[in-house]
Amino acid sequence: MTMSSGIQTIYFNRCFSSTPKIIQRFLTSNPSNFKIYISHVCPNNDLQEVADYFEVEPSVNGRDYVDYCLDFCFKHGVNLFVPRYNVTTLIEYKEQFDRLGVKVMFVGDSETYQLLDNKLKTYEALEGANLVAIPKAFRIENIKDFENAYNLITRIGSSVCLKPISGIGGDGFKRILDDMTEIDELNKTTNSTISLARINRILEHSNIVEPFMVMEYLEGDEYSIDCLGNNGELVVAVPRKKADLYRQTIEYREDLIAIAQRLTKEFSLSYLYNIQVKYHKGAAHLIEINTRMSAGIHKSCFTGVNFLDLAIKQLMGESIKTPDTIDWSLQIRTIENYELTHINM
């Protein structure tokens, strides 16, 4: 199947609200070769504007959601599927998509998805491998677990945070402040911080707690590394430094690209994925490996790397070529509605 074999239909399920940015860039390079089909949990004007066909998904999960995606692909003659939601379950039914003639952009096999979806298992798999620094992290189910983890982390001179074992973006992240009262928390803080007193009170009075993770808080700069891989070989990686909520900087960082190379090889990754790291005590520590293209990947495209275009060509079995030059001198400023300006520095 090649670009010249007729119009191809690409399906995106529950993609981010920023995904139209990279779809538009992709369509600029391929103005008449593709049709875009999107399903989402609710109406979305930005997604509907870029889609040739859009529909609201039914409220189903697990295997029922797999059946929905299979039926969607069959009804609409989908050729290529770029999944974002429920992928750890979708990968279990890869053969059924194959039988429909649908090429799905899975970054790895089922075992890889199960591992990388769980931050603690990812850290355990990489412990001692010398591929990237790993933060101290612990599984918490009760007050005793929490007290032990908190004491171990503070003893090495780090502050403490909590987050879900599996999750997307910053959902559920909270930095623990031991000198904050609950009144301070009510009046002065955002929902990204929590008092030590409140956590202790919650755990002391809860018989059943959904397991979560406590880890050392990483103090330094945070980077999001957008990656394209091919069976364990890194094709291209673009690190983005997160200056604040409104600004990001594209940076050429040999150490971060080397980390991306090592992790791509370790987990035999392909297509589009994202590696989150943060510096702490002089070393880049792994936060997580996202088995999907990031919400901000369109920002990395300002370097001249059209990530989605390269990945779709790769999925279709075509040879790909990265740009001869990459513009590393960019500062990106986010303004309203995810619109971007970029400034050569």
C-alpha cells in the first residue's frame, strides 16, 4: 500500500483537543491523499472541523470498546488507525484489526503496553540498567506504606509527591508540603499541592485505598521528548523544555536524545511515543514513557520534523527521510486555544 494507491482513511479515537494542529500539518503535506475520521466521547468543534467524518462514541469500555472500534473500522473502510484511548486493551485484538486490513499504529507489543502503562513496573524494569536515572518511588495502599515511603524519601534529602500509578499528563499529581496546614491548603494553594496532615488524616480513616504512588519530587527542569522509532531504532527525537504553563523551548540536548535512543532500544519501540524526564540533583530522571504521540507534538513540528507524516508513511510501509536540517533555535509560546507562536532565539 503506497501513497499513490488511492485515498486512505485514517481513524483517530478520543484524540487530544490539540491533535488537529498536527493533523492539519499532515494534511498540508498530503492535501488529497487522505480522509480523516475521528470519534470522541463528546462533540468537539476543533476535532469536527478537521475531520471528514466525526461521531460521538457510546459509553462503553474494555472489550465492548474494542468491538466499537472494530465495527467503526469495518463500516467506514478504515485503512490506518492511530489509537489514543484504551490502547492496552486494543493491542490484545491486533489480529482482528489485521483481518479487516487495518494497519494500527501500535508502538510495541501487548507486554510492552502493560509494562509502560504502569510507572512503578517501568521503574522496576529499568532499575540498575544505567539507561536513565530512576526516582525513588513506592506503591501505597495504607498509612503504614505511606509513612515508610515518606521517611525513606525525606531521609535522602528529597521532598515528596504523589501521583497515580497509571495516568495521563498531570492528572492526580500533588506535591506534599509538610509545613502546610489544612487551612493554608484551603485558602492559598492550587490543587497541585497537598498538606502532609491531610494525607495522614485521609489514610488513617480509610480502610480501602486505591493504590497510588509516592515518589521523590524532582526539583529541576522538565522535558518532553517527542520520538519516532522503528523497531527499536530511534529515527528522530525533539526535546521540549517546559519553561512554565505558557512557554516551551525546543532544545538540542545530546544527553536527552541519547536517553531516547537507549529507551527506544530497550523496549523496541516504533512509531510515535513520548518520553517525559525531569532533572534532579544533576541527572535527568524518567517520569514516564507515553505509548502514544503527545498532546504537544505539534509544537515539536516547528523544527521542521512532520512527525505524523513520517509515522503514517512508516505505517504504510514506505521509506521515510527526516529533514536534512532541524531548527533547534525556537522558543514556543502558548496562547489562547492552543494556538502557538514561535520565535527564533
